[in-house]
Amino acid sequence: MSPPRIPGALFALLAIVLAACAGTPPAPGDDVARTTDLAMRLATGPRSDADKARDAGRRPAAVLTFLGIEEGMSVIDVLASSGYYTEVLSEAVGPEGRVHAHNIEFVLRMRGGVNDEAMTARLAGGRLPNVVRLDAEFDALGLEAGSLDAAITALNLHDVIDGRGEDAAQAVLLTLREALKPGGVLGVIDHAGRPGEDEANEALHRIDEARVVAALERAGFVVEATSDVLRHPEDDRTRNVFAPGLRGATDRFVIRARKPAEG
């Protein structure tokens, strides 16, 4: 007897979900279920084909499960650029949650304003009603102290640290810490650099993970865990992250840092 045939559309959907979860380290059953559920919703929802195509490399469902993002949370996508993670977070927190899509003026104006245009199109017509656009410099976020459950910044912190300097980066991290509730989470995703090679890493748009950990701890966060879900050991960390054939497949670390419960 021949095995039952899987309809083409369902097979394609299963492939997307499996790709989104592939490489995820063993996790408790509840985490696996949450990851699979969110991956399915992201694959079947009204997101753009371009965003969905990026999911296999970014594994957003596994990342957000690791960071503990849940329905009903109030979160901020720090330096959201065009808003890929903004929309992922919108789905993850659901209609009772809220997402602040944050960008500074420099990010909105870079490359002829492409991020400004993309974010405007993404939010046009109120299609993401739980998202609030927040165009503001870090010293003017206007967020109430202790109002956020979580913050996430993806592939940006290396530019903040290297571009603004260690002390300016501390000011940014302290601003985010102030906006988080006691026990709130800051998730950091970034391109991994080679240890002790800060100058070379900066030129390649990478950063040593230990340097990020030190910055977070200096700002009063507790680095609770790291995930290997976006690791690519075949990337030797010697090439620019925008090099042909490498973009989207760099070795990346994911850090879950937490504001102390008494903080």
C-alpha cells in the first residue's frame, strides 16, 4: 500500500516550518510547541514573501521562544530598520500586546530613506494595529520607566558600540534598562567576531561576543543564557558580513540578558 500523498501546498508549508526550527537545540516540550506554533503562524500569515524567505536564515520563532516573548507583552524592536522583526514580534505578542518599532533618524535616512519607506509601507492602513512607530533618538524615547516586558535588537549593537563608543553605548543600554520592567529581558542578536580582534571586527561589521557580554553586565544586566540557534561554524569570521554568499549565513550569537528583579 502506497503512503498517503501530502498536498503540495501543505508540503511547502511543512518545509518552511521545519526550516524555521532546524538546528534548534533540545528544549522543553512547551518551548518546542511554542516555537512550532509561532513558526506556523509566521509561515501562513499575511507577511511578505520577502520576509518569509528570510525566516530560514533568521529562525525567528526559535529566537523569540528562547527570549521568552509571549502573547500580551509590551516590547520594543530597537533600531528596527525596515521592520522584519517588528512584524514577527507583532505576531508573537498578539492583539493584546504592543510593539514599539524604533528607529533613529540616521537609520531612517540611510540609503536614500529605504528604511523609512519600508516601515511606512509595512504599517500602512493600520495592518499591524498592535505596532506603534517610534522615530526617536535614544535620549528621547519617551517610554515610561518600567513599561516594557522585553526589548530586542538584531544585528545592531556592534554599530552602536563601535560607532558611538563604549560610554555612549552604555547610555543606550541604561536607557533600555530603565524602560524595562524589573525582570524584563533584553535580547541581543549580532554577527560574531573573532576574540580580541576588535579593529578587524569593526571593519567587518562584527563584534566579539565577550565584548557584548561585558557591556551588558556593566549596564547592570544579568546575562542569563546564550543560544546557538543562529550559529554557522563554517563562517570563519574573517569576511565582511555583506560579502557575496555570506549575507544571511553569518555566525551569529543570541544573548538573553535580564534586568534584575529588584532593579
